[in-house]
Amino acid sequence: MTPETALGEISRGLQMALVLGGPPLVAVLVVGVVVGVIQAATQINEPTIPFVVKVVGLVAVLAATGHFLLGRMVAFTTDLFHRIPHLIG
């Protein structure tokens, strides 16, 4: 395996991590900012409110995009398994 091949595979793995982690992270970020602004405007300083709302948002996003994300992960894994003989030999 050449260094270029190794870097290419690492790059593909990192891109897949971004694709899989992006939607949940963006959803939690947006929900956190919105809840923070609402809490600042209403002066309610209860720490459990943002946590519960973020968890609900995360579950909603995973329910909505879970099938797509799981399909992408399975496709990436099977493609990687099919490429392994060409990578090492």
C-alpha cells in the first residue's frame, strides 16, 4: 500500500464521518442557539430545558435521516471490503 492510497482511504473515511455526523451536529447546534436566544430573552435560566430540547431535536433528526445515514454507512463499508484485496495486493 502506497502512502497515496493510505491517504486516500483516510480521506474517504473522514468524509464519511462528516456525512454521518453532520446532520445531528447541525441540528443540535441550531436547537441550542434558538433555545439560548429564547432563554436570554425570557431570562429563564433553567439548565435542563436546553438539554431536553436538544435530545428531542437529536432524536427527531436521527428518526428523519437515520435510514439515509445507515444506507450510506453500509454502502461505504461494503465498498471498502470489496476494495481491500486491491489495497493490499
